[in-house]
Amino acid sequence: MAILIQRVETVEEAVLCRKLAAQVWGEGAPCAPAQMVVHARYGGVVLLAMEDTKPIGFLFSFPASYRGDFVLWSHETAILPEYLHRGIGTMLKMTQQQLAFEMGYPAIVWTFDPLISRNAYFNLHKLGASVVEYSVNMYGTDPDDLVNQGLDTDRFIAAWPTSKEPVSLASGCGPSAEDFASGLTVLRLEADNRAELQHLDRIHPVATLPALPDGSTTRPVLTEIPVRFDRVLSGDPRLAVTWRSSFRQAAERLFAAGYVPQRMLRSPERSTYIWTKTR
């Protein structure tokens, strides 16, 4: 059956969005239908993905002021698990981008978990968004959240121009092939229980965080993350806390030193951010 992306305009459609969100994140997580409808009618973009008459995904975004610009803030996107990896997320985001452009927004801004490699790859590579900020525990902790399971909700903030022209709050282009020829500094994260992790998608936890490159070099820096952090979270919650803490330490130091994550390398064995010095 064909999948249709439609703009939400009624309370009934917003109720469908809320039900989808509750299925993905739990009953306490979604926004109220009345809130969605107000934003849908007055400056926001709310979309519903349908397969025939079945709702299978949605996207909820609203106006916000970020770093001096009025942007479209993309707050919630959810797709039913059985419909993942079918391009529905891309369809929702591309529709959102077109509508945001028509409405005059210079950029769309949203958050994502930096330890979820598939989301990072989608945002940085498929969409071409730029990471502009690291926010510690942005949404607080909620033990009833089906996805985060009480873990601190640290997030990258991503900016995505609605046109091909760069916007001031985005961070530019990724490193070229020449960057790799000059060598990379590997920033290693703290993690334990190496032997116990071999069954979790061959994660490669590594040792102590070394010093950053000195100010005289602009070499890219690598940080590794688990290939499937969701499996770490469900299989060893204490180790997930260690990964969150270690990546937070690395990200805060890198941002303070003028680095931003601009690319991600993915393989069945590992996922690695490439950070480039921009200032």
C-alpha cells in the first residue's frame, strides 16, 4: 500500500499523533492534542504518515527563537517500529523542510541522542544537518520513558537550513578526504566490562580520555560510541550510564575547544563521530 504524508489540521488527527507517540515512548511522554492543533494552525508544522487508513508515523514542530533566529523547532517524530527503515522518516522530514521554507523559516532545529548512531548518521549524512550545541539532561529523567528508561537525556541540538544557503546558527561542511591523510586524534571514552560486551554488537569500549590536541593543530578528532546503544541500555543499564557520562565529558570538552561533530563513520563493528575544529 502507498504511504501518504498529510498535514494535521483537526483535533481528531492530533489525537492519532498522540496515540502513535504513546506507543513509541509511553503514555507520559507525548504532547497534548490541543497543543498540537494550536501549533498546526498557527505557525507550526504537524504531519501524519498514513498507510491507507492506518496512522504509522507523525512529526510535530512549532515556532521557536534560537540564537537570535526564529526557527521551526522539530519536537517529536515517531514511527511505529514495524515501519522503520522504509524511508518514512525521510518523507516526513523532507515534507517538513519544504513547508518550513514556504513559511519563511531559515532553519529547522531539533535534538537527538548523540549515542544513537543510526539517528546521528541520518541527521548528519542523509539530511545534511549540523550539530550546533550539546545540552545536558535536556528533558530530565523519567523512569517510565520506554526509550530512555530513566537515563539522563543528554542531546545534540541540530540545525537544518530550509534552503541550500547556510544559516548563521549552523556549523558548515564536514572534513574532506585530505583531513584523514593528515592523521586523526582519537578521543577515547571510559567504559568497563569489556568481556561482557562482546555479545552486544561488538561494542568497543576503550580506556581513559587523553588530552585534546593543542591549539596549534586543527586535526579532526574521533569519538567512538556503541553501534547499538539501545541494546546497551536494555542489556546493561549501568554501562549505559557510563557511556552517557563519558560521552558528556568528551563532548563538553570538545565544544569548549571549538570542535563540532560533522560526520559519522559507521560499520557493523563501530560507530565513530568525526569532530572538526571550527574556531
